[in-house]
Amino acid sequence: LNSPVSRLKKLNNIITNLADFIINQLYTINEGKEFAIFGLGKLGSKEMNIGSDLDLIFVFKDEDAKLKYSKIPQKIVQDLTKYTKEGQLYQIDLRLRPYGKAGELSPTVDFYRKYFSKEARVWEVLAWTKSRFIAGDKEIKNEFEDLIKEFLFSRDVDKSFKEEVLDMRLKLEGITKETENVLDIKLGKGGIADIEFMVQLFYLENKDRRTGILEGLLDFDPDVVDDYIFLREIETRLRLVKGLSTSKLTKDDTITGRIADTFDLDTKTFWNRLKETKERIRTHFYRYFK
């Protein structure tokens, strides 16, 4: 029971279930009507970690419902991001919505239908593989879920689609600026993002409506599972030590030393193991794009 896989699943489940419960309670308390709340990102894939933010999607039944009840999603966001003496409950990430932060908070199902068919880009197809219903109107849940499936699976995962995904992944890697002495376990070369992109593509190719990365990864080589778990465990320990949602480690840094200790490794061995893990993941990742 105490395998690294079950430990990670348990941690992810506890944190995600708590968020789900709070969102459901807020929908009820604020008398939510005629809209549904979906999650994207780590909330959607049920893989929240310590300090994960909430990627929330609000979707209204139609324009009438939106006119009547549009203040409720705003109120839910306020409640979720409130500051208390213990700090802020959650941070909310709205960048994955259509038009990002500039977009409206709670569009209608119809709006999404048009957006998905005409404007959504390849990176959004990948992001929406993690979408999951959390709270709200069940009819809207079903209608929107059908729409998401159509959006995800009606497009061919051909060579140009894969090339665009690869290009996007390498851009993220360029932004993070790794060096010999600074590694990024999430966005860097061979980081968690490599695995996520691989599994999301696998889901799209197989028209498989699962949202979690780990569950899809179990269909791959067992070595990749171990490497992914290792990076996710580092991520958790890094967040516990730093108290931030950071993903960068510096060679010979005291924090890196403290994390190495938690694996019963000296800093040098830990650093080398991390580098080798990331190289292996990158090899698997490239193989997937051939």
C-alpha cells in the first residue's frame, strides 16, 4: 500500500477532494443555478499538489441564465480567494479560459461551441483533455461534456498536429532557462511537462476520455512511471520545504541538499539521479513524436 504510486495518488486525492468539496459547498451556499463548474489543470486531472491553484471554468446554460445569475460565479471566485488570518484559501488561474484573463468569467455553452469549432488552438485541445465536471447543473454537465468530447476527438492527431505540440513543448522549455546548475523539474527538458504532453497525446489518439496523467501513464513503459513518480515526489517535497509552487532546483543549494536527504541520498548522487531521470524521460518523449 505504501508504494510511491499509491502515496502520490493518496496525496493528490486528498487535496483534490477537498477542493471539490469546497467548490460544491460554495455552489450550494451561493444558490448556484443554471450553470456548471468544470476544472482544468491539476484540479481537472485530480492531481492537485500542495499549493496548486485552481483552474476553473464556469459555463452557463444560455444568455438568459447568464443575465440572471452571473454574479454567482463572481461570488464563488471571491469566496475561494479570500484572505483569512491563515492566508489565502486558493489562487485561481484563469489563463486556460478562452482569451485567457481578458475573456469573460462565465460564458454560455453556445459560446464554447463556437469557440471550440473556430478558434481553439492545439495547446487548448491538450489542456482540455484534463477537463472534469465538479459542481452544478447536471443537464449542463452532460451537454458540455458531449461538446468537450467532440472538441477533443473530432480532430485528427496527424503529423502537423504532433509537430505543433512538439513546438509548443520546446517553447515552454525555452522560457524556463535551465543551466548546468539550475534544473526545472516541471518545464525543463525531460521534466513533468514531457510526460503530460505524451499522455495527453495518447488520450487524443486513442479517443480515451480519461483526465489523469498517472492513470494513462500506466499504459506506458514501467520505467517512465517510476521516473514520473520521482519527479512528482521531488515537486511535493520542494513545495513543503519552500512553501511555494516552484519547480526549480539549484545544484549544491541547501534546499537541494535537504530534498536529497529526504531520499536518503547525498546531494551529488541526488543531482546525478535527477539529471539521468530527465534524460530518460526526454528519450521517451522524442520517441513518441517520430
